[in-house]
Amino acid sequence: MKKLFLLTAIAGVFAFSNVSAQKVKGSKLGLGVDFAVPVGGLSDGYKFGYGGSLLFQTPIAEKLNFTASAGYLNLVGKNAQYLSFGSNGVYTKEYQVPNAGVVPVKIGARYFIAQNFYAGAEIGAAFMTGDGGGTAFAYSPNIGFELPLANKNSIDLGIRYEGWSKESSVGFFGLKAAYNFGL
């Protein structure tokens, strides 16, 4: 049983190294699932976020791709407390922060550092969908890995920090898993 496990593991390593040795080239359209972990001021009102995104990328130089992305992120509100002053003294009230929807639209670049590992950055706008939400400047440095598949397709796994600046700045750390279709 141990020999079978060892042979399977060795075969898996060779298969993975053969697949990752393939180059991911050409224009791609990625369909992704996104998760957000709010930090700083954003974490005061929101627990986490989830959503989806589309990312188009096309080569503009060797190892450098232009990117354009759009998506939707739903931020899940927390229970919050505030102090209230009444005739009987000071007491605490609780309320539910409502969920917030955000539509980020960004452009940027992705540079392939090694084989299929990349670092990138995007800038654009984040449109808040709720009452009085408005628009904020969005910026997002990111890193990730594209695992090549057949027919110019790939799986894209990435992490990023995304910040939104309007009157103040808020942000989150995001995880993305996407399927890229070769065009």
C-alpha cells in the first residue's frame, strides 16, 4: 500500500511539472469566484464578502498582459452596538449593518515573474449599489498562479489587497479562483 501511494505521488509530481511547464499565452477571458476579508475600518461593519468577476487579459509585451475586470461583491453586515442616552441613563443598543453591494471596474497589468506566477496591479472605480453609496477610487495589487490546461484554458488562483478611497480609505484582502478561457 505504501509503495502504491509513493508511486502515485511521484506520478502526480511529474504530471504537474509537465502541465506547469506549458506556457499560458494569448488573450483570455476569466470567470471567477471572489471572497473578501475586510480589514481596518471596513471590518467594523462587515464580516466577509463574496461575489463573482470577469477578467479579460491580452499580451502587450513578453511576460506582460493588459487586464480589464468587472465584478460584483456582496459585503455581509455585522451586528453592531452604539451607546444611547435616555432618561434612565446610558444604555447599549444593537443594530444590524445592512449588506452592501459593490461593482468594481478596473484596468491594469499582469507581469509573469516566473513560468506561470504573476504579480499585477489594477486601478479603477468601485460603484456602491446601496442608497447614497456613490463611487470610490479603487486600487488592487495582486499576485497569483495560472495553471495551464488544454486548449489555451487555465485555472487562475490569486490573492490581492483591494482598497477603495473616497473621503477615507477602506479595504480588504481577497481570494480569487477563476477559470480562464483561451480566446
